[in-house]
Amino acid sequence: QVQLVESGGVSVQPGGSLRLSCRASGFTFYRYTMSWYRRAPGKERELVATITNAGIRTTYADSAKGRFTISRDNAKNTIYLQMNSLKPEDTAVYYCNAHGIDYWGQGTQVTVSS
């Protein structure tokens, strides 16, 4: 049974930092490319960052470049999203996803506000 459990979302002030985690189970994690997505209020879900199965290649949305870093620990079946220099427009529910697996977890809420 596939499970993706996101955590780490909190309320922070603009300019702050957060690290999100996504723990996976129920599939062969190290074989899958993984991504972080987000959905802001009133907007469609947006791809934020992607990391290949061995963690060699990463890609980012323009909005995340230079501020966010995606990483993974295959021994822990976990991916991370380090977010720095947070802006109010980063406010969203953040989700992780395994490419090719149609499953979405509950997400974790990030709120950036003064």
C-alpha cells in the first residue's frame, strides 16, 4: 500500500527557512523519480522541484530556483525540500509525488506571513 507522508510545514515570517520531509512506503522508493508540488489558495497544483532516483539530477520551477533545494535519502525512503528566503507567495499546501504512481498524501501547509 503506497503511502506518502509530508511533514515540516509551519507558519514563518518572510525571509525565513523551512525544511519539508516526505516519507514514502509501499513501493520501491529508490527506483522512482520524486517531486514536490504545491497548491496555493485558489490556484492549480504547481510542480516545484524534481529529483531523479539516485539523486544525481534535480530540476526546479523558476519560482524555486536559487531558494529551494530538493534532496533525498534512499536509505530512509525520504525526500526533503529545503526552502530559504521564503516569500508570502510560497504559501501553499506542499505535496510529494512519485512519478508514475497516482497517489497523493495529505500534504503539509506552509504559511509565509508577517
